[in-house]
Amino acid sequence: MSIDVRTEKENQPMIETLALSKRFGPTVALHEVDLKVYGGQIIGLIGENGSGKSTISSIIAGMLPATSGSMRYKGEPHAPRTMIEAGDVGIGMIVQEQGYVAGISIARNIFLGVEKKFRKVGFISRKAMNREAGGILQSIGLGEIDPGMLIDDLNIQDRC
């Protein structure tokens, strides 16, 4: 016997895709995929190369638009046009490919797209950005790295 003590709100999926499809020209990457993920779950998408794992993740995270279908996030329509829009509601994606911009600081890479958070009188406060980035680096065990240095000055494994 099992007892479910979740509230109605907790029974609502955190993210839901409904008949989500994606085409790249004649190639069908996703065909009418329905997916429900509830809060507190850890989901692993497993499949062969080309099965659509990255495609569905990229659509949810705002990296790609869906060709058809719809999504809901916390019960509300979800159709981010950019990763920044998805990030504004708390959705992000970490990719295994190179995920940084060369030629700028570590702090700017961390806050790419949300620099306005550090805007003061029309200028971005590098000091505030570096301070906050330093705290983030510290929290993941990389406190010895200077957030103001160029990302290109790190070795390859530390860049990712």
C-alpha cells in the first residue's frame, strides 16, 4: 500500500512537454514527445546518438525553438526564445561541449547574459561581478581561481 501526501500543486509537473516536435530540414529530431518531470525528481535521458536527448533539453532550455507542440513550466506556458529567458524562470542547461566565451574574464563568462545585474549608473561594476563570481567559485571548491582573469589563461580542464 502506498500513501501519496503530495498537494495538488505538488502533483503538477515542474516541466511538461506536449507533442513536442523538432525538425532540421527533412530530419525529424523529435516526434510528438510527451514528457513530465516533477519537482524533486532526477531524470536521466538515455538513448542512442541522434535519439533526441540533447534536442529536447535544448528546447526546454531555450537554445532551440520547437517546430511544433508546447511546453508548460510550473503549470504556465513555457516557450523561451533564448537561454536567458529560460534562465529568468530558473531553467538552465550544462552542456558537455565547450561552454565558455574566449577572450573575456571568468566572471563575465559566469554572468554572460545577465550583466545588467551589475549595472551602476550605466556602467557594469566589474568589482561587484568579480566579488559574486568569486563566491560562486569558492562554493564549488575553486576559490583559488581569480574570477577577473581571462578564461583563456586557465588550462583546458579548468575552463569547463
